[in-house]
Amino acid sequence: MAEPLLQTCALTKSFGAIHAVQNVTIDFMPGEIHAIIGPNGAGKTTLINLLSGDLEPTAGEIMFRGVDITRSPVDRVSQMGIGRSYQKTNLFTDFTCLENCWLGAQSRLSSSFRFFRNALDYDEVRERAFRALELCGLTHRRHVAAGTISHGEQRQLEIGMMLATEPGLLLLDEPLAGMGTNEAAEIIKLLKMLSKDHTLILIEHDMDAVFAIADVLTVIVNGRVLETGTPHEIHNSATVREAYLGAPEEAI
Ligand SMILES: Nc1ncnc2c1ncn2[C@@H]1O[C@H](COP(=O)(O)OP(=O)(O)OP(=O)(O)O)[C@@H](O)[C@H]1O
Ligand SMILES: [Mg+2]
């Protein structure tokens, strides 16, 4: 059996008396779409913030490709190949779509490298930015300001900015938030396409989308893992139904 790409062991994050993430142990396998679901305030975003290095855990461990990254800062985590998108839109709205991806591509370079901006550096960043734009389906919007494109396209562009860092593992915090059906369908198509050569950790409230695309689901309630399993197992779990989905069959 393959080794996990990312592992958390007894991961814990407290904000004073609030225990946002408690004793969370999960294996994320390479090539899978692993969804994290749970009610509002369950600790999903906090967990992603720990994985991305945006937050330092109170206790526990995070291993990526067998390397301990528990206390690695966010730029180091990004350089190691973990990309993330945010729950709230996080773009440079006055910049063009290409420039946004360019910034993403540049952020992956170490700061000393960034200082010596030679031709090689420039070409590599340019190529990465174009590749990311192409992957997220926005090449035709490259010269348009990010603030003027549709909400769905903005979420696509955010995925593009993340792809410009050339990550192997994508952390996606509610990529379908606030979208209409057609826009959501575009993003789902994009995520499926990306899953062919990336590992995805996906937080999402849209249960139809989650159950359609995830290989594995982890249900988090009150900062703790309630259950991990296939969509079929989670769908049929009495524990999950009772604790999170609130009983009615049609809830999932
Ligand atoms: N920086 C912070 N300081 C204090 N408390 C926080 C902080 N960030 C999160 N929390 C608290 O931690 C708990 C988990 O929050 P988190 O944002 O991780 O939940 P979530 O599962 O992502 O919720 P949602 O589905 O609404 O996005 C909540 O009680 C929240 O108020
Ligand atoms: Mg959240």
C-alpha cells in the first residue's frame, strides 16, 4: 500500500478556551480527493491553516512526504509543494488575471532568489504564470483586471494563483462558496481535471458536489474527527447522520 502523502498525528489547536482542532489524526493518500466536511465552526478552516503553515499547532505533528513540517512557516510549506486557496476571495483586484498568477508564481521562489531577478528567473516565472492561467481556464481573460471578472471566474483565478506555485497537494477551502449551479459545475470540472495529477484536500459545504467527487471523506465535529470513510460509508454511517447531518435521509 502507498505511503500517505500527508499525515497529521494528534493535531491540536486551541485559541484560549476554544479547542478548534482536537487530537486530529488523518492520513491523506497521494492522488486522492479527500474532503473534510462538518458543521459551521467545526474547525475545518483551522485544520487547513495548520496544514498550510498559516497557524502553528498547540500540539501534535504534521508530516509531508515523510518530513516533519509541524512548525514550518507558510512560505516553506509552499516551497515544499503545498498550495492553498482561501475561504474568502483573496485576489489583487486591480491587477490583471495574468499578474495575479505571476505573483503566485513568484511567491514560490525563495526570497534570496527573488532578489537576483535574472533572465532565467523571469522566464520561469512567466512560464509558470501562463501555465497556471491555462490550467484554470482563464487564458482569454489574461489582460482583464481580476476585480472585474465574475465571482466564479475569481474563484477559478484563485485556483490559478495556487497552481502557479506548482504544488503537488492542493488545500481548497470552500471553492464553491457563493456560486450558482453553472459556475459550480465549472469548478467541479476543474477540480476533477486537477485531481488527475494532484492530491486534493477539499473543504466544502455543497454535499452533492462533495459526494460526487471525493474519494474519501473525513467528518469533523467540534474540532474532532467523527469518522473517515468512502462516500458510501459516510452516507450510510449512523454516527455521522446523528451527529452532523441531523437525521433526515435527504440531508445527504
Ligand atoms: N483566530 C481565531 N481566534 C479565536 N477563535 C478562532 C480563531 N479562528 C477560529 N476560531 C474559532 O475556532 C472554531 C473553528 O473555526 P473554523 O473557522 O476553523 O471553523 P470552520 O469549520 O471552518 O467553520 P465554517 O464552516 O463556518 O467555515 C470556531 O469556534 C471559531 O470561532
Ligand atoms: Mg471555514
